[in-house]
Amino acid sequence: MGPSQRLEQISSQISQTMTESVFADLPLAPADAIFALTAAYKTDDFKDKVNLGVGAYRDDAGKPYVLPVVRKAHELLVKDTTLDHEYLPIAGLPAFTSAAARLLLGKDSKAIAQGRVSSIQTISGTGANHLGALFMAKFNKGRCVYISNPTWANHAAIWQNVGVDVKQYPYWDAKTRGLDIEGYLATLASCPEGSIILIHACAHNPTGIDPTEEQWQKIADVVERRRLFPFFDCAYQGFATGDLERDASAVRYFISRGLELCVAQSFAKNFGLYGERAGAFHWVAPSKDVAARVSSQLAVLQRSEISNPPAFPARIASLVLNDADLFAQWQRELKGMADRIIDMRRELHRHLTSTLSTPGSWEHIITQIGMFSFTGLSAAQVDVLTKKYHIYLTKNGRISMAGLNTSNVEYVARAIDDAVRNA
């Protein structure tokens, strides 16, 4: 064997050694459906394309919207020479977590006044959901969690990743395109006592359907009677109806019933802080002593996961939540976003009913609330929208109302009309 052949042999052996891995047979995970949808939209060069998949607010020009009050808070932070880049406490920025709790539970909350609330800053709502699930997995062992069918795609994965058995309770009634309250209550009445029930606080994702006041009372009745544990996910306070108090009413009602519960809270939607990841996790305990115990264990879990939460988003939100003028400005801007989405619901409904007389009932478009609408479109009809009209939405027919604007709403309505008639 000549020198050159020997070198090739050695090179081949080295290459084989370097490519061997204990993970060579690792299954390739599928791409996230929502992010894959956005990627497909971005590479589409069709001039009238529409993205109704992403759960982020867009203005009437279809552009990402930075709230003016957030820009103002950012400028104030930049000018503040007293700020540094040191670590926050493990539980986060106290001025932020306390303000977040007041926003959610009410400034006159008895639970806060009595020291029965444990609050910790998290990596947005996803981090809050995860931290709460991790806490339950460790300290409430053997319990399963019930999530609505359907729900936010991440819910099941978050709980499964911490080893908690995930089950479902009925929510969407395909026939009425409304809430299956009978199925919901029946499942709560028959599930194991002490089960964890994950509940959307407002603007249910993906259906946009919330229980009525009377239905919330019935849900709370069963939860109390069966000693179930309410785990609220609050991602849209103020964004659902434009009213911060109204959107927090379900959580506050359950607390008024004397129920112990927890809440995962996100500031991604109502502050537009999608990339900054501002959130909090709150535990409302029956006593100050239990709240202190929960706080101590949440801090231990947080320390091992992220050590300390990020300062910048907490400072942005804290400035706005703790300043009367900035808070008032935020409320106006928040209502403006909510009102624009409500207007788009009305316009889509008007085109489908008055303009086009599209077959079927479309009342659910205007009775649902929040960012999303569960249209009831079939997978075949969704394919028509995407392939023929370059309108991107999830296969289950969920659309982000924030993706509609005065320039594209009629186009979308006509595409839906064609799909419904011909697919």
C-alpha cells in the first residue's frame, strides 16, 4: 500500500469515527406547526398572501405593532443611569411581580392583603405554565391534569415533559360551534377527585369561546364539590374584551369562592412583548403559611431551571403598571388593539353573510372573543385557502383575527366562500 493510499485509509477511518454518535438513531422531531406555517408564509412571493396563523397582533397595515407606551418605557429605561445589569432575585423583580398580581387579582384583593399570594417572575406564559406543572409533578404526585379539547398546542407537551398524565375535557361543540358545557361539566363530575383542571382565564385559545357568568358558576360548583385544583392560564387579560377587570373576572370569582388555585400569566399579547418573555406565576393559598411554603419551593425549582429571570421585560412592564399616567395610556392602547380585532370580526361576518351569503351559520365569528376564531372550516377547506389563495392558517380552521385588516378582509371572506361552496 502506497503512502497516498494509506493516508486515504486513515482519513476514512477518522471520518467514520467522527460521525459515529450514540444519538445516530434519534428520531427526527417534526417542525412546530405554527412556526412552520410562518416560515412557509415568509417564503411565499404571492403579493396578496395572508398570514392568519401566528398568534401575534398586527396593525391595520399588517405590520408588527410596538405599543407607544412600551417605547416610552424603553426610552425611560435607557435614560436611567442608575440601572445596572446585575442578576435579579430568583423570584424576579418585586415591583413587577407585585404589580402583576394586583393587575390579575385586583388592587383591593383580600388574598394579597392577607399575604396569601405567592408570585414569581417567569419566562412569559410558557415559563409560568412549565414552572407550575413542574411544581405539581413534584409536590402533587399521582394527579393527572385535564386540558380542554381543543387547547393551546403547548399545554399537553408542557405537562407530558414533566411526567404528568394528560387527559381532556370536552370544550368545542362542532355542531353549535359553541361551548360543550354539558360535556365539560360531566367530565369534571366524573374525573378523579383532586385532579388538576387547566382552565383558560379568558379568550380561550383556539376557540375564542368563554363560559358565560352562569356557566362559570356551575364549573366552580363542580370544582369545589370534587376538590379539583384550578390551574388558570391567563394569556389575554385586557386583550380579549379591552377591559382588564372583565377579563380577570373568572379568576377572581374562583378566589371569592375560597378555592385554592394558581395562575400562569403572560404579558406577551397585552404588552406586545413577544420576544422579551415577560410573565409571572401566582399561587393563591388558603393561608399565609402555605403561601410562604409554596414560594420557597418555587424559588428552588426556578434556581435549577433558569437561575434568575430577565430584567429588561420586567422593568418595561413594571414601569407601566406602577405609573398612573403610563398605565392609563396602556389601557387606551390595549383597548385600541382589542377594538380593532372586534371590528375585523364584524367585517368578516358582514362579508360572509350580507355580501356573499356564504352557506352555513357564521354567528360564531362575532360571538367568539379574543385573538383567535375557530371557524369550523374543514381540513379540505383550509387546503383550498392555502393552496389556491395563499392564506395561511392551521389545519383545524383556527384563524388569528389580528391577521385581518381593512385591505384583506374581503379577500379572505371571498376565499372562505369559495372553499365552503366547492371543497
